Amino acid sequence: MGIMDYMANDRSCEIEYKSLTAQEYHKPCSPERPRFSEGLESSFPAVFDSHRPSGPPVLDNFINNLAKAIGFNEYVPITESLKRKILGYGDSAEQPMFFRVLNALERGARKYKAKNGTPPVLILDNISELGKENVKLLTDLQDIAKDFADQSSCIIVFVSSEGAVPRMMMQRSKLGIEEKVANQLIQLLGGRIRDLKTYGDMINVGETFEEVRKIVLGAVNQNFHQAQMMEGEDNHVIGKVIIQELVKNNKIHFDAFIKLVNNKRIADELLQANVFSYNPESRIVTFQSRATEVFVRESPEFSLK
């Protein structure tokens, strides 16, 4: 589940702290979130689930979830409110809700960048489900993401399960990569559209897939060292137990994770080291990325034997 490392979900909240050079990790959010002025309240990077199966039509549902995720709370002057009530119209109401939310997002993003010196990151999770129901909306979002990136105002990250959506979005990016290499990237990176674009660009300027693969798995290796989970390091033994459970079952309930670790400090270290990902809504722990899973399956020190 997941748009911001804030999950737009009625029952839970999740903040993902992310820099442009770091891998993502998850932490439970605090009761308060940083505020933007003009009624836009948000924590960046933000994550929300771009698809929720029930409710209004897909576009309306998406807009409502995006507005909720960024804390969009439209301010309507008293005179405008009276015009809407008495006359049934108003200037701001003439602009579609989608564009009002996007404008609010851009204003807040610019203020965030001015304050922090780096553009915020907006994460669109579960994008494959959205793509199944409204391909045009997905392609429009990719165009919007490109515009924001060109202006350096906001980075939009698309996260998808594997399949048609990553391939479609890579085709639209016009990288000129042959299909075989594109498929290899998807097998290595899964549905992380921004990573696919980043490493696709590297291949496009002359790097081979094997060279890119070494770079990706090298970064994962560093994450494992940060977590002290490589052979001979402090957390290797307990880390291996957790990894073997994930390889067998793809996920672990948080209660089982805590029981296996049996040490709150170590549990926090492991969850913050970009090796595992925790979803506070489902209380499920998984591998942080497809590349992480590839790494452990190829590493003898984490073998089931």
C-alpha cells in the first residue's frame, strides 16, 4: 500500500524520509507533520497508494487521495463562499479540482525546496493497479512528473509491480534501449520507475547491463554493511534468519520480526538500513527492493544450506 512517504489511507500514516542520493526507508510518523502555508500541509517525500479499489470513479478517487495525502485544504474567502452558496458558482470553482491540487502541490514543493535546498519527493505507489484502469491518467502523470523534474520543483517516483506498466513507461521515456535489456532491468529493479529511468539512461550513454548491475548490487551491499548484516558482522546471524524467512515466504508479520530479533535497538537498526521495508498499515516487513532480493539470493552467506 502506499503517495508521499505519507500513505494516504484513512487508517494509517507512514512517513518515508528520503534524500535524492539515498535509498528509501520507512518510519512510523509522528502525530504532527510539517506545515506549508496556504492550506497545504505535507511531509516530503510523500507516499500514497495511487489505487484504491472501492469508491468514486478512478480519476475522482485519485484526485481525492492525492489531495488528502498532501494535506490539501482549500481556503475559500468569505465572499467566494457566499457566491458559491447564493449564486452556485465562483472563480476558483471554475478551475478543475485536479489542477487546483496540482497547483497547491507545486506551491508547497517550491517552498519546501526554498527551505531545504532540495526538491521534495512524491512517491506514487501501487501504480500498476491505476494503469490497468486508466492508462491516460497514468501517461498524463508521467508528463506532469517530467514537467516538475524539468523545473526542479518536485521529483515524482512511480512504484509499480512488474508487468505492463514498467514496460509501457520505459517505452514512453524513449530511451532507445532494446527490449531484452529493458526486461533485464525490470528483473533487477522490479517496478521502481525512477530507478528504471536512471539506470536506463546509464545504459543509453554506453554502460552495459552488467556494469549497471554491479553498481546496483554494490549499493545494496553497502546497505547490508550499514545494517551490520554481512558475514562476520554484529547482526549477521539474526539477519540471516530473517532473510531466510523472507526468501521462503516473501513477507514477515511485524510481530514475528520483533520476536525473531528480540532486541528493539537492533530491530530499529535493521529497519532503518534500507534492507527491509515496513508497512505500518498491514504490519508487514518485506525486502526493501527487488535488487535486495536478487542480492541475497546470489549471496552464499545467506544461503538456506
